Amino acid sequence: MTDTYVVVAKRWKRGWELHVDGVGVTQAGTLSKAEAVAREYIAFALDIDDETSFEVDVVPQLDAKLAEQVRSARADVRDAERRQREAAAKQRDVAKKLGTSGLSGREIAAVLGLTPQRVSQLIGGKGKGATAGG
């Protein structure tokens, strides 16, 4: 099991203070550098040779309302990504079934509202219905 270190990032005038739970405090000039700085700090402080052998969870300190909005937005994005993967799998399955039923690649494209090139990608360029032409 991989250890995970929670790093609370607190804004201050010169950047971000990084409070590493159970380890100590360091700082980064920008939030985008916080994970790398915290990872290096943790490895040094705990005498860990491999900086990739543990997880780092940087949590910026925000007011409660804004933090909830961030959490909600991130959850919505994860949910949308999951739904997109499911829709793509369904589209791929239907395209293959349409090809098996005898439709050409161009016909499948018209039915699904896709380009023939996308249909070719979906069904792998094999079989009777797999060609974008026809």
C-alpha cells in the first residue's frame, strides 16, 4: 500500500505555505509547483530515496463556500468523463452492430451522425460494414 501525504496549501504574500501532515512546513512560489516541492520536501525529511514511492494530495485552503464549489465542479467533470466513456462504448457497439447488419461505413455515419472516418475508427476498419466508402 502506498502512503499518501496530505499537504494543506495556505496562500501568503510570497506564494504558498505547504503544511505536510505529520512532516512539517515548506513553501512554494506557485500552487502549480506545490506537489513537486512537497514531494521533494517529504522525501528529504523522511529520508525516502524514491520521490515517486508515495502519493501527495495538495489541498488548497479556501473559504468553505468556494471549496465546496471546487469539489462540486471537480465531481461534475469526473462524472461527465465517465458518461462520455460509457457513451463512446455504446456508440462503438452500435456502429459494429450496424456494420454486421449490412450497412456500409457511410450509411453507419449517416445513421449515427458521425463522419465516415470516425465510423472507421469505431469499427476498426474490418469487415463488410467497416469501410467508409460504399
